[in-house]
Amino acid sequence: MPVRRATRCPVVESFEPVTADYPPTPRLPLLTAAEAREVVRYLFLLEQLDLSPRGAAAGQLASDLARRLPSN
């Protein structure tokens, strides 16, 4: 049985290292806290109105999101 030699992949070696600069100003959040709370309310409403598994999934998502929001 012939012995196979390890070969280098020329494609991988040709890429430059990835470097990036961060923007000097902070980014705005995708949603404000008030908008996120409104989304949670709508998801809980969807859970009550849709008795299918999708409604249950909306309620689970609402619970997960609500736990991540600030309490104020």
C-alpha cells in the first residue's frame, strides 16, 4: 500500500490575515428597550390567540426575551 504524503493547501496560505478597525462612535442598538418590551407584549398576545405549536413557541420566545431585558 503506498504511503500518502501530507500536502499543503495553496488556497489557504494565499489569504491575508483578517484585520479590522472598530468605529470611533458607539453603534446604536437594533431595538430600544421600549421597542423590545413591545415585541414581548405582542409575542405574549400571539401565544394567547394562536393555540397551535407556533403560539406556544411565541410564548417561549417572549419569555426568553423578557428575561434578557432590563427590569426598569
